[in-house]
Amino acid sequence: MDSVRWREAPEVVMGRIADRFARVDPRLRAGESSPHGMRHVLCRAVWYADAVRDDVREQASSAPTLW
């Protein structure tokens, strides 16, 4: 994977699963430059883990490339 796609990967992934979060602000925090934003998303935000798992599983089985 080239460096541009690598840098864009978190935004692509978050775009794919964004509707799995109850509120918008956790999505924005996930994009922060420090790990604290993602930590907040994983530990404190309300999100639908089973739906995210299903999204990731579906994408991983259908295409070997980044979303």
C-alpha cells in the first residue's frame, strides 16, 4: 500500500462504519492526531460493535484491498 492510501485509511474506514455510532462527536474524535480520540471511541462512545464487526467481515471477505 502506498503512503497516501495508508494515511487515508482511517478516514476511509470511519466513513464506512460512521453510521454505527449513536452520535457524531465520537466519529470526529477518532480522527484526532493522538491516540486519545480513538481510545474514547473504543471505551466510552456508544457504538454498535456487532454491526461494525459484520461490516468489517463483509468487506474483508469481498475485497482484499482497502475500503
